[in-house]
Amino acid sequence: MGHINTKQLRHFLELDENGPGLHDEFQSFIRQITSGGVAGKMTDPRVAMAKRFWDRGFGRDPRVGAKNFKAYLAGIPKIPEGLVAEDSELPLLSLCDPRPGLLRSCKMLGIQFQEFGYAEDSVKPFDYRFPLPTEPFWFRHDDGRKNRGRRPDHCRGELVGDVLAGTALEGVFAYAHHPTIVVENEHVIDLPRTVNRARRVRCAYLGVWRGQVEIHLSGSSDSADPGYGALRLRRK
């Protein structure tokens, strides 16, 4: 969470005592803080995205153990040259820190997952040809809309160069930096490279329901839905 300075706090107190209350301006300020706070104003995407995670508690997770933001940032790699250039097919750039694991990452980012009875070992890779890195990494991706209305298993089976369908963890971190990739009652992203350990035909998907971001492991890999589309990405 970003710091609120004395001037900002005084402004909110004056609104509460003398004006219509805190609602609109306070909500706007909270949205700014919780979407990255200071990070949102930084021009270096590496620093900005790392700061977003630091503010959410990633650096203080036991599996990371960074004493301060400087130490946390030191563990974040530079953006690979192959991902710096703009890409019209994969226009979005995201940082993934897989060290806390899916369950803890969802908790820190406010995404419901454990609430549906899932555990860390509920997920399983569809196959092991393209293992997720265990240390922070970068990836370029789209919002899944080009695959809307297509079967997740068909999207998963397509390999165009080094472009892959997304995993649950990559979907979570793509959302963390670009929350508009999912829209309630309009668009959900399939993440077919992650499947339900108990039922392999079921894959992961992420969306918004009743105003809450959720990730589930109950998607039908062999069934298409017009409001769903598989995330595509290229990682380095």
C-alpha cells in the first residue's frame, strides 16, 4: 500500500467534515493506491511493476524474504530485448513473480481461488514441455479476445513460433498489471495450459463475477463459449 501524506489526509478530513463526504474522491484515491499507487506514476515498467507487487506484500512473502523494496527489485530481471519492442499481436507486457505460488499470489492480489476449495496442488500443468520458470520472468500477451468462441484445447494445441496459451499463474499476473483484460458479463480468459489435477479435462479460467475477480479450475477444455477466449503469450 502506498503512503498517504499529511496534505492528502487533511484534504480527506475536510471533505468529510465540511463537504459531501469521502465517497467519490476517496474511492478514486484508493483505486490509485491499490492499482499500484506510486508505481502507476513511474516511467520504468520494471520498477513500476515490481513496486506493484511489493505494495501487495510479495517481497515479504517467506519464499521471497526481501527486507526492503531495493532488495526485492534486485531480484527482478531486466526486460529481455526480445520483449521490449511493441508487438501488435501481443501488445501487453507483464511481470510474473512465481515464487509465492498460485494460492498466495491470488490472496495478495485479491483474486478468489482458495475460497472455492482449491489448494496449491489442485492445479497441474497440461504437459511439461513448457515448464514455468521458478524465478521472476517477463512475458508479452494479449487479452484472449482473438480466441473468443474457440475451444480451449484447440488453442492450447496451437504452437505458432514461441507463442503459447496461458497458464493460471500467467493469467493472474496478466490481470494484476492489466485488469481490463477481463470484463464482467462480457469477457473471461481461458488458461488451458493449467488443468484440474482431479479432472484433467477441466482447465483454468479467470473472470469477474458480482464484482469479484475469481479463478476456477472447472472450464471444459473441449467446449467453446462465445464469451471466453484463451490468453496467448510469449515468455522470456
